[in-house]
Amino acid sequence: MKQFNIHPEIHKFNRFKDFLKEFKIGDKDLIITHNSTYDKFIKRENLKGHIIVRNNYGSGEPNDEMIDRMILDIPNKEFNRIIAIGGGSVIDIAKLFTIKNVNKAIDLFEKKIPLIKDKKLIIVPTTCGTGSEVTNISIAEIKEKETKMGLAIDQLYADYAVLIPELIKELPYKFFIYSSIDALIHAIESYVSPKANSYTKLFSKRAIEIILEGYIDIINRGANYRLEIIEEFLIASNLAGIAFGNAGVGAVHALSYPLSGKYHIPHGEANYLFFTEVFKKYNDKNPEGSIKEINKIIAKVLNTEEENIYKDLEKILNKLINKSKLREYGVIEEELETFADSVIEKQQRLLVNNYVSLTRKEILNIYKILF
């Protein structure tokens, strides 16, 4: 039985210029990025490759209509490499562009065309959350379905994952917190996944420790202290990505997707809403399995008793950034039934990774508690 896989080569540079020099970016490269990274780092380099700035195609997380417009704007020339320099949205889009003969994004997610990779992929993350540089997953909102869909195939693995702490220092505080909470959730969900093993748990555990220890330091020393330890968070995100790329994530992500799809709540923020409530339910249903191990890890870092960890974890996270109720995003109570149905119907690829199975009634109750 297969136990573990790390597909891309992992590189690290202190400066963006060093990456450009070593990887010899040229006119056979298609670069996909976002406006802030383009303005601060790329524009001044006068690169020869063709550059797509995703903000020119709409705001928010990627959707099929946005991706289709980008496909139409690619010049009619051959590219050898796709280079993603950005956060999760840029990375998810760039992965799709490595597939041969793509005309419509929905054809990929519904697997209506042959999924043949014909270009190299280099991923340079500019957040410390997705870990997408080491996974084979792309997520996009499908407008007509009002939910997110995921495509998880080995053809979407990067050939090179490149970590550059200099790029992460530009991340505003709010996005730093939400993206790193997302990485924390990746690590914790993958730790309790039925697919987890000794190898994945090793990566999960270290990511959890780095992130929680960092949060405590930031609370004690002030928000700007994050800039001094930003490289550690970038590495933690990478470790968590390796863990969940092998073991998968579950109900926290699954429950967040209908909210992100309809109300365009950013991915990390949406996951934060459901994080502790899902794990409280897991713990209630089976406190003696692998969740007992994760409880001990968290309790040790937070210096608290195991029975208090979810209450104390919520206190830590709320000191960093407040968690809102669903109604504050415009959600109405009558939609909660629809959201629960959508999760059951459309997110089975995630629900199979749950620590314990959750019934529709239990999923609906989590929505109601958070409403």
C-alpha cells in the first residue's frame, strides 16, 4: 500500500531575483500572478515571458468564467513552462493551464476532456496557507452550480515548488492570519484523516507546532513580529501541504465550500468559521482515536489541559482576528438546509477523509450553531 509522496522538487531563495536568475525565466514561460506581486516584484524586472495578472479578470477566488476569459487571452504561441507567482487563487488557475487543449474550465472539473499535462509547472507561493505548491489539487467556483469543485489528479503536481520569504513579507496582517489558519487546519484535518500514517503525521505535527508557537509569540510581541518569523510560517504551510496532499482534508473544508461559492468568503476565512466546531463534534463522537493524539499536541503547545483545548484554541485565534457569525455575511437561516444538502451531494471527495462520519443532521446542526 502506498504510504507517502512528495512530487515537486522544493527550492528556497532569500530573494526573488535569485529565483529569476537560477530558473532563467524567458519568452517560453507563461507567468500567472496577481497585481500586488506584479507591481512590487515583477514589473521592474522586464521579464521576457508573457504575463497574466489575474486581477484583470475579476476579484475574489477563481471561478470558471474568470478562467475561461484568461484562456482566451493567452497569445497563440507555445509555452514550455507555466509559472505561478501568487496565492491559492493564482496557483489553482496555473495548474489548469498545464493541461493540453483546454478551452473551458468546467470541462476539466467534469473530466470531459483528456487530462494530459504538456507543460512544466513552477509554483512560487506568496501566502503562507494553501500549501498548494506541493499538492495535486485545483479548486474553483463553478458559477452555474453555486459551489466549488475540486480537481485532484497527478497531472496537477508542480515540477518545482519555490519558497521565497521575501514575497511573504508583503502579505497584509489579515491575509497572513487567514492563510496561516488555513495551513493549521490542513495540518490538523490531515492528522486525523483515515488516510493519515506515520509519515503524514510527522509533517502535520511539526506544522501545527510552528504555527501555534508563532501565534503565541505574535500575541505577546505584537502583529509586526510576524515579519521576523515569516519564513517559519512559509515552511509550516509547505509541511502542512505535504501532509494534506497525502492524507486529505475533510469536513471543515467541505462545510465551508457552499459559503465560499455563494457569498465569496475567502477560503481561509471560511475554513476558520467551521474549524473548532467540526472538531468539537469529532471529539464528542470518538475521543479515543487519533484526535486524542492531536489534542495532546495542541494542549502541550498551548500549555493547557486537554479538555480545554478547543476553548483555549478559540481564544488564541480570536486574539489574532475575530470570527464572525454566518448571518454577518448575509446568510439567511432558510439556506442552511440547502448548504447541508450541497455538502452531502457535492463534497463526498472530502467527506471520505472525515475523522468520523457526520450525518446530514449533524452537518446542519453545525451550520445552525455558527449561524
